[in-house]
Amino acid sequence: MGMASVTEIGTLIDRDPKVRGGRPKVAGTGLTVSRIAGWYKMGMTPEEIALEYAHLTLAQVHAALAYYHVNRDEIEADLGQEQAAALQWERASGTEATRQ
């Protein structure tokens, strides 16, 4: 099944309970919508994101960003959880203390 057969934008985003806790992600990958939205919010263009991750097409990046804009509250909550988890991991591994 090639990408050419994808006509419904909705099929570009899916959820799998076994991957990232069922968070919305780019279909066929492990990349969450919130991860792509995070790069976008840091100032990366969709083109830059697609270039950085060779297995992502520009259509997939745009689909993820469209999902983000329509479901902003859900994705912002995911971003907050991911950042909190990263902070907890840093504290647990002791890397925070070395930054001061």
C-alpha cells in the first residue's frame, strides 16, 4: 500500500494503544502529533521537519499540524505531559544539578 493511495487526510493520523499510550501519531510511524507540533512551535517549518526526518513526507507533517490546530487543547496537554516527564527523568538522573 503506497502513499499514493492515501486520499483521506484523516488516514494520515492514527492511534495505537501500544504506541505512546494511544496518543495521535503519524500513521505508520512512532512519531506523535505532539512531537511534530513541538518542533513547529520551536520555529521549524513543515519543510524543515520533513527534511530532518527522511521517513516523513510533507503531507504527513501538514496532516499532523492540521490535527494539532483542530485539537490544540489535547495536543498542548500531551506536550505538557511530555515536558513534565522529561523534567522528571532529568531530576532522577541527576543532570539538573550540573546545569547550575
